[in-house]
Amino acid sequence: MNLIELKRLVLSFGALPLACAGVLVLANVQQLDREVAAEMQRQYCAGVATWQAEARQGVAPERRTGHPDYDGIADEQCPGSRQEPLDHSPARQMASY
């Protein structure tokens, strides 16, 4: 085995860990994207649920927190979207005028 063949052999074995590391990085990025998308959907659903709960309580639209189902997906994408939201933290309450 000459020196050139030895260099090729070493480089080919060196490329394998790099390729594996690249695959792991891509998988991690995809997992992060899924987590971000799930959190965005959760926040959207919480906003719609808050809007709907306040509508049932008779709160005027201009004084409601949350938002209406402007994407038209709450019935399909938000489990329990017609129920009252569970988040009653002070950050979700609107200041009185």
C-alpha cells in the first residue's frame, strides 16, 4: 500500500463521522422546527379560546383579549376550542379603563 492509497483510506474514514454529524445536526434542526410550530399552534389556540370565552361572557369585541379564529382552523386544529381557556394568569387579563 503506497502513501497515496493510505491518505485516501484515512480521508474516507474521516468523512464518515462528518457525515454522521451532519445528519444529527439536520435531525436536531427539524425537531426544533416541529417544537416551534407546535408552540405557535398552542398560542394560536389559546388566543382563540380566550376570545370565544369572553364572547360567551358578553365582553365587547374591542375589549376582548386573545383573537378571533382569523385562520379558520380552530375547529380542526385546536382541541377543545369551544371551552374556556385554562390560562387565567394576570398577563392574560386586560387592564380596566
